[in-house]
Amino acid sequence: MFANMASSLIEHKRINTTTAKAKALRKFVEPLITKSKTDTTHNRRLVFAKLRNKHAVSELFREVAPKVGQRPGGYTRIIKLGNRLGDNAEMAMIELVDYNETYDLDSGGKKKTRRSRRGGKKKSPETEKTTAETTKPESKEQASAEKSTAKPAEEQQENKTSDEEE
């Protein structure tokens, strides 16, 4: 059973199973991944003796091992999914850590700063005056100029022609 589950995990990079099977599969798969980091005939034969699937062994040594080469251990992640409807068994998803883009730390780039949820800093009376001055137009001419810039180009052309006719 573990050989089939391990082959599926290596080929599909994640599988859904019960929590107990996922924890047992972790103990079965992680030593195989450790052996695959050094690609020798002896290690291939040891892994094949456990998996009994040459496609899974070749994928493990060709694709998975180079990706996890620098990692010192902990190649799998178990995420609990809740209970199964039929028999209420605890379900979990077991996946290879380096094949999940959601938790990839390098792709994030810059870390976001933490922000408080309270109102923020209160403005001083001087800053309130400056913001009020920038929001209010100083004269009626500026207000009409702002309205004319907001009109579409066709309306502005019509206004120009009507001004010229008068």
C-alpha cells in the first residue's frame, strides 16, 4: 500500500488521504527522497526495491532530487482538510514541499509591513488647513476651468464654436 501511495505522491506531487496514512507515508517516503539525492546505481536499486515502479524511481531521481538537493530534510508537508463525509475520518493532503507555489518564500519578494487596525495618526491643525486649501478652488474661474477639463472633447469643441459665433 505504501509503495503505491509513494509512487502516486512522486508522480502527482500531492495526494489526499487519511491523516494516519499521511503520517505513515511520510516516514516511508522521506528516506527514499534522501537516498535519491545521490544518484548511484546502488541507491536506485534500494529505492526500486521499496517502490517497485520504475517510472516513479526515474522521476524521483531526475526531477524531485535536484529540486530538494539543498534541503536537509522535511521534504513533505501534511495539511489537514477536515473530516470525510461517509465515515467521518480525518482527511489530509500530503505534498512535496518544493512543488507548492503558494508557500514559496522566494517568489514573494519584499515582505509586507504590518499595519495596525486602529484609525491611524491624528492630523495636526496645520496639516488639516493645508489639505483644506488644496481641495477648495480659490475662485469661480478656476472652478469653471476644472469643469471644462472634465467635459468630453466634443462638448469642448461645441463650446468653442458657439463662442466664436457670438
